[in-house]
Amino acid sequence: MFIAINGFSKNGVEFIPSAIENGAKAIIVEPDVDIHSLNISSEIPVISVENTRKALAQVACEFYEHPSKKLKLIGVTGTKGKTTTTFMIKSILEEHGYKVGLIGSIAVYINGKKIEDTDRTTPESIEIQKYLNQMVQQETEVAILEVSSQATKLERVTGCNFDIGVFTNLSEDHISPKEHPNMEDYFNCKLQLLKMAKCGVINQDDEKVRTIQELLPNKPIKTFGIDHTADIQANSKDVIITDSAIDFTIHYQGKQEQIEASIPGKFSVYNALGAITACAYLDVTADEIRTALKDLKVLGRSELVPNPLGITIMIDYAHTPSSLESILTAVNSYAKGRVICAWGVGGDRDSAKRPIMGEISGRLADFTVLMSDQVRTEDPLKILKEIEVRHYPNW
């Protein structure tokens, strides 16, 4: 079967002839396609559906016999912290004894083994169902999925049977003609995960995310936070952040428990709290949480780079104004020398954030180095000028 999906630059209808040449026995198109103009043999059925992306997801679920119904599925969404939170959940549940699978922006893992690297936060629907089916075949018990706003908007997770949905936070990102027209659309797309899930986990310290309890009054929801009362709450007076770790206390299963994690920054405390709250649904113990988080490392997330010079070199995926401000604020809280920030932004994406991030780096770092990062179809020099123009006129 060939499903003709309209992409941002190509129309799937253009590829129908070659699909048939390569063996396609049925075609799915959307209602605006003139079927008669395609000159398709009457022996090949052409099915018209309202949304081909949704159809792809539904067909994929059927083809792989709905694998998400055969295991527990945890989805994690939010502007920041999705990857780290999913890895923390994975580590905690593995420590508890579960066989765990993970599909995210770094790679796909099944039962402790990396299956393959990935190139986007959430894969296409047919890939998701394929991976979930592999997990079922290998007797995985819990699957964790990073869920981007584009994933819900483009029907990639349609048909997924989420048991738990985690919403980490919300800040401006992905506002562009090819992504979301405004913040409300961005939020509503992420909210879709919580609507799909049987129960939810939300950040009580995020003003917008906090409203989800009012928006979904009948949904079982657990909360986490530092500054606001929550089901899993870190004592703000006990939070310790160094250049290599975080240390905080929570009230868990009737006791005060101390938790450490080897990923620095206040945002890492939030990620850990979100992961702990999600895992609380599955009755993990405080000792399992402690062991799982203490030495956990996540590629590209506050990742410290060993070096013979003895200086602190950190790689972080910060790509929004709020995440850049968070990481630089965290670094400034313990830095003993100059803070040098080297970064860039991708092309064909939210351009409004560029000068904002330039201001943040200029204000919080002692020295800023602007570089190119996935320029796509844009002029790299144009991107750099949009970062610097409003705040650095003398450069």
C-alpha cells in the first residue's frame, strides 16, 4: 500500500506512479486529489481519506497488531527536558527490574541494547509501531516515548495507547510557518498527549502546564515541583547544585528521602522530579530511584567532557531562550572563571528566538562564540546577523 502524504516541500501524489512500478497494490489519497487524472489501473484500489497522516498511523497500528496495548507506554512531552526525563525513567524502571524500551531523539533502545540512532524527537508513526512491535516480540514490559508537538500535530502517535503522559514544561519554541502559528497551538498539541493518556504527570511550577488540571478535571494527575505544593516536591531549602551533580530531598512513600543525580542544573532537579513522579505510578522504591539516578549520564544533556586541561567543558542541547538561560544561569552559580558560550541555531526554524538568545548569551556569558548549526536552506551569515543585530551593533 502506498499512502500519498503531503509534506512541507513535496506532495506524495507525485510519487504514485513510481510506487505502483515498485509493487504498490493499493493507494490512499486525500479528498482534494483528482483520482481520475492519475491514470491508475482499475485493478488498483484508490481509497480517499480525510487525513492521510492519520490513516498511516491507523494502518500501522493494525499492521503491527496494536503493540502499545501489549505493554505499558509512557509518553513524555514539553519544551525542555524530554530526553533527560525519558532516560531517567528508563534507568529507574530498569533498576526496579522491568524490561524497558525507549524511543527518542538520541536512539532506540530495547531491553538495555541500543537498536539504532535516530534523527528526530519522535519518528514517523509506522516506525513507532515497528519499534513497539519489536519490543513486544522481545517481551519488553514498559516502553517510553519522547513526544514532540509535531508528533501529535502530524498524527505520529495516533493509535498509541498511553498509560502515562508526562508534561515537563512550556516555553517558546517551534513557532514558525512550518511548525506552530502561535504558543496556544503549540501548547494544545502537547496537551494532546495528556488527553490520550490514562493518567498524567505535570510540572506544578510551570504556570501554563499547571492549568492542565483545570482543563482535564476528570484525568488522574500527579504533580511535581519545587516552589509549589505538589505530590512529589523537592524541598527548595535542601536543593544543592554543583558543577557535576544535583542533590535534593523529597517526601516519598511516607519518608524524607535524599536523591542525587550526576546531571547539574536546577532544570535537572525538575527532570528528576518528573521521572520520579511518573515511576511512582509503578511503585518503585526510594532506593531504586537513588541507585538509578546517582551516576546516570545522558548524551548531550549537561554532558561533562573529560579533558587534560582540567577545565569544565559541558555540552548541552539548549536550543530555546529559556533552556539557554537555564544552563547559563546554572553554570554561573558555580563557575570560578570565565564562562565561554559557543552556540548556533538551526535554519528554517523559529527566527524570533534568535536575537532573544543572543541577548541572553551576551548577558550571562563572559564571551560568546556564534556558530552555524543545521542551516538547512538558509544563509548561515543571515542567521548569525539575526542573532547579533539588535544587541551587538558594534561587532
